[in-house]
Amino acid sequence: MLAAFAISLAALATSPQPATATVGSDQAQIAQLEQRIAAEGAHVKSLVTRYNTVQARIDALDARVAQLQKVLAGDQRAQTAAQATMRRVAIKAYLTQGGTNVPALALFDTAADTRTMLVEGHYAAAVNGKFRDTLNTVRAAQGRTEDTQRAIHAQQAQARTTLREVNNARRDAQAAIASDQAMLKRVHGDLAALIVAANLRQHAAQLAAERALAARAFAAQQAAAQARISAPRFTTSRPSFGSGTPPPVFSPTAPSSPSHSRGVHAPAGYANPLREIIGLSPERIDQGVDYSGFGSIYAIGNGVVLSTSIPGWPGGTYIAYRLTDGPARGLVAFAAEDIAPSVQVGDSVTSNTVIGQMYAGPDGIETGWGDSTAVGNTMARTYGQFNGSNSTAFGANFSQFLDALGAPPGILQNNPPTGQLPAGWPSW
């Protein structure tokens, strides 16, 4: 049984795994291995019980052998004593009958008593018969003891053979369990990899769908803008008051966004990075400023890209770039979360560079000041200003910066914001 199980286990371990393995198939294999390990564990337990039983039998046989050896030694001592007694009786009989008092001489001995001679001869015969009976009894007991001892030795040999077989079976079963457990660990690892791969595929599919949505919305925006440019302008005439005052001209393409009055005093060299976001809606100020909408995001000004993705941020996107010109020269701006990056680390950017496409994801975007010494961290977190939902001094400063560039500012959660800006930090 163990040999067949080992062959089947080796076949299972060496058989190639199908390339189309799924989470469900790995889970079924794990359940099967766990059941097999449980069955093998029960088998090992029964082997251990049998091993202990055989060992107890051997211990009992050893004790019986020791007892029989003591009995045999007693029989041998009795035989030796009987033989000594026989020798004493024989010597006495010889001296009584074979010495000066032999029966032939007793006929001439007037002192000899015929009756006494007969009594002595009868006594000697009785003693010899009793000795022979005793000696035969001792030898019979010794023979039985030796037979019992040989039988017990045979039982000992058989029990020790059984003990070795049980021990080998237990060792083989334990090796099979160890092999199954190793396989179970590997299958668990495969299952984890499959789950991660499935999650990555799901995330990639969701990201592709969101990018496609953003692309369609951007194309619609471009088509609408082109339609407005191509639409004929018209004028309405009013009666003139005075000498030839021209009537006012109305254009349907005139900007109507509430941000048209912002950016009048924008810092030189910088531009509104959210100028092409469709449905742009400002949200809370926290580490930076949160927004919803979709469309192209630009760099604020000249700079160099430091990162495009950082694990831990929603969506995995964290586009950071160091500004190389203007009042914020040397500072790091970031745009993170629901953005498909359009740049790579090391790229040079300007205010006309699209750094990514914001898609209508579940988190929106966050943009603000990043830590120049620890890419992926924010200045608000580095300075310990952010506790999870509050507005920070760095977030409020970046909101003022965007407001100066023409973007709608964020919404303060607490006023004044938490924390202070470092000395010399630019204000807007």
C-alpha cells in the first residue's frame, strides 16, 4: 500500500501543471491534499499504536525469559544437589556393602546379623529409587523450561521483526506526509500567485476601461471645441444713440467659466495644469487638493519627472516632478490617484506637457506639494500635519497656488489649516 501511494505521489509531484490553472482548480487540489494528509495522519497514528503494542509484548516476553532463566537456574541447582546426594548414598552403600562387611564375609562373622544386612540392602535400594525419581523430575522440569525458553525466544524474534516492519511503515508514512505538506505549501503559493494575477488583470481591465472612457470624453470635448470654432458668429443690432455707435457684438464661444477672472496675476512661467479637465469640481483640501472630472492634466511649468507610480496611492499613480524655474524653483509638485501617466521618469516637462489623463475613477485626483527628499511622500505628511481628513498648511498653500493660476481652489475642512509653512516658502 505504501509503495503504491509513494508511486502515485511521485507521479503527482512530477506531472506538469497545466498552463491554464485557475484559482478554483488550485483550491480543489488544496482540499484534496488536506484530506490525504488527514488520512495519512490517521494511518500513522494507528501504526504508532501498533508499534507501542508490539513493544509492550516484547517487554513482557523479555520479563518471561528472565523469569524462566531463574527457574532453570533453580532446576540446575536442584539437579546438582541431587547428584551430590546420590554420590553420598553410593559411597555409604559401597562402604557398608563392599568393605569389610560385604555379604560373603558376613557368613563367617559371628557378630554379623543376617537381618541387619537385609535391612541395609533394602534401605540402599529405596534410597537409589527415590534419587532416580527426583533426578527424573528435575530433568523433566529442566526440559520443559528449556522448551518454554526456546518458544519465547522465537516469539521475541517474531515480535522484533514485526516491530521493525511497523517502524519502517511509520517512517514511510511520515515521509509521505512531509512530501504532501511540501506540495500543499507549493500549491498554496501557486494559489496566491493566481489570485494576485487575477487581481492585476482585473485592475488592468478596469484601468483600460477608464482610459477608454477618458479618451472618448476627450474626443467629444475636442469635437465640441472644433464645432464651436467652426460655428458662424452672429451679431444683433440695436438702435444707435448718438452718431454712429456700433452695436454690441455677442459671441457664443465667449468663456463662461467662473475661473475666467483667475490667473490674472499668475506667477510668470506657470500655467493652470487643470485647464482642460472636463467637469472639473474642487473638493477638500487635505495634504494637497482633491478634484473630480476627467481629461488632460498638464505640468505647472518647466521641470523634471521624478516618479510616475508609487505603491500605496489609490490607483497606484503618483506623478512627481521638480520645478526648475520660477518662484517655486526646486519644489516638487505631484498629481496622484485616478490618472493614466503620459510621461516617464527623467522626462523634461513644460507647462504645455500633458503628464497624464485623468479618468472618471472612484477616487478622483489629488495634487499638491511633494517631499523632495522622499519621493512618494507629501510635505504635509513629512511635517506631521496630516491626520487623515484635515486641511494642512501645505494643502492650503497649493490651493492658493492653483487659484492664482486660474484653477478653482479646494474646500477647507478646518480654518486655519493645520501646521505652518517653512520659512521662505513662497506664497501666492
